[in-house]
Amino acid sequence: MLSLTDLPFAAEIHPQARPAARLTWDSRQAGPETAFVALPGEQMHGNAFVNQALERGAPFVLTDLNVPRAVRVPDARDALFAWATAERRHNSLVVGITGSVGKTTAKSYAAAALDAHFMPVFNTLPAIACFLLEFGRSGSPLVVEMGIDRPGEMRELVDLVRPDVGVITSIGAAHLEALGSVAGVAREKGVILEAARRLVSQQAAEWFAGVDTYGFEGASFAGQHLTVNAEGASFTFGDVAVNLPHASKVQAEAAVLGLALAEQAGLDLRRAAERLSVVSVPGGRYRVLAGRFTVIDDTYNASPLSMKAALEALSTFGGRKISVLGQMLELGEDERAMHAEVGTLSRQHADLTYGVGPFAELLGERAFASVPPLLEALRAEVRDGDVILVKASRGISWTPEKRLAEGVGLDSVVDALLELRASPVQEEKK
């Protein structure tokens, strides 16, 4: 419960303001137990939605306006961060996770192993601040995904979160238009390693000498006897057996991270392994959707590093393997060469390769300028027993029409394939 006594900042508190269970920056989520903080936005200021939050029953609103139930401050953003920092100090184990790829997967597995609270989706500064406010005094470990796309952002995140353990899942070509180079990515993300305890994946280790690693053979915290196939991944960690249905090596590495954190925290590793076996990663992140033909939905995002991992995972399946790849964004001046490298890998690991968007001819032998003709071709080609990987960058700020036109955000392709699979079985194509 967020008490309004002993606030870590000066405030004028309206007599009708009352404590809340949590705080949100989205007035649509405000309610009898959820207060609202009015933050400045790119298009509008949160003050424009204060009345809406009050109408929804928000216990208080953090704002500079003189309104009912106001906790009135000069700057709501500064007050939010000061409050979150104060609440975070009440928690003894906060794990911060960053990386060019694999952050959300690592977060999901680490949280499961630690039986921790974590944020399902958003990882912006305000969202993290609200998360720390809600769970800082929970008594449970917290796992925070700390993504960046501009210089200096990790510094801001670390100052807010103050992680006890800093984790880097990978270093690769991502957000290069803002961060300049892979070395720039490593430099910015490396700020998280100011934490008292530090862990990096074996892939990231070349950038951070002397830091403990997690993974498999040769890692400081190593899983053994890794097996990966179409059914999933299995390995041992010490004397504990771990089984991960529908998982690839990427998920297995994330599970090793979780077990390393659990071991450091003194938790029961067998119970941690049980929790790992039922992890559900958010949509679009290597979801294996089995059926009369299998669709691998890896459409949440894409970079050269994550494309390589997904294609290697595809190669472990039986049946005819099909790759459907779209554009990777924010790669800078070398984007054409990077798409060509991914296309070469795709041809090595898949029996049929499709590309869509500006670099379609580099990504696949069957190239399409936009999604509609790609879908027409897939509907005519796909047959029972096929395994189809679908992957591209999201283009989250793009309109649906632009995504379809430029081969970005291929969740529409996944939806179309699942619709096709649910339709009556057609005679096998010759």
C-alpha cells in the first residue's frame, strides 16, 4: 500500500486523497486501488487526463494541478522517481537485465527461478518506477528488464533501479542508428555492471573481461548435457534435471541464468527447475505453435543475432523447414550487408526461404515486396508437416498499412497461417 505519510518529497495533499495499492501513468488503468500520475508526454500532458482518473475512482492523483484528491507537487515526474527510489530501498534482491536480444526471455526465466515479481510488458522509466512503487516492499525478489535505444538511457535506468545483480544477455547489432556501433552498444549496456554482482552470457563475455558468465560448457555457471530438438530442451545443472518443452537453446541459456541466480540466493534448485518447466514467455518470442503444420512465432523483434538463433532453432526440427523473414530495423549504414548475412544463414538452415520488404531478395529465394502477395504464395505452398519460422522487426510505431507494405511486424503472417491451419485439410500439394 502506498502511504501518503512520510513522502520522500514535498507535497500539498488534498484532504480527500487516500492511500493506493499501485500507481499508473495511464488514466485508463486508474481505479479505486490504482492512483494516477500525470506525466508529460510527446503529444499531450497527463494533466489532460486527471479528471478521467478521478472519475474512475483513483485514490489520488500525483499532479501540479489543484484538483480533488491531488497530491500536488511542482514536477510529477521528479516526484515519481524520488518515490520509486525510496521504495526500492526496502527490497534486498533486485535483478536488472539488459542485452541486445533475449531480455524478455531471460527476465521470464529468471523471475520463475527466483519466484519473483516482474513486469510483463513495459520497460520504460515511468513503468519501472510504478513497478518499484508497487512491489518494493513485497518481500519478494524483483526482476527488471532494462532496455535502451539511446545514449545515456542505461545511466538513468541504473540510477532508478539500483540493481543488486546486473545481467547482460547479449551484445550485438541493435539500435545502431542511435548507439553508433556494436562497441557503442556494449559501452552503454555495460553501465548495468556497476551492480555488486554481475553476470553476462558467454556470447557477451568478449566485451566484459573478468565478469562471471552463464551458459553451458566453459561458463562460470554452466548447464551440462544440453539436448535440443523439436520437443524442447533439456539439461542438468549440478544434480538437478531441467526440462523445457518447446524451447530452444536461447531459452535453455535463460534457464541456466535463472538457476545461477537462484543458487546465489540460496533457493531450492529443484523447485526452481519445476517453475522453469512451465514458463510462458510473452507472445512473439519463439512461440512454437504445433499442429498439422507448425508455426514458430518469433515476430516480436529481430536483429542479426536473434535471426541467427531462431534459424539455428529451426534447424532442429524434422519435416520441411520454411523461413519467412522480414526487415530488421535500426541497423545503420551496414543494414544491407547484415540482411545478406541473415539470408545466407537462412538458406543453410531452411528448405524454403521467403523474404519480404526492401531486402526481400537478400533474405529469401522467394522475394516479395509486401505482405499480401507473400501470404498468397504461402497459402498455396504450405502443407502438413511443415515447420514455418516467421520473424522480423516490429515497427511498433508504424501504421498497420506501412507494416504490411514493408515487411515489418509479421504477426499478421502468423495469424494468417493459423487461420489456414484451422481450415479444412486440403489435398496434399504435389
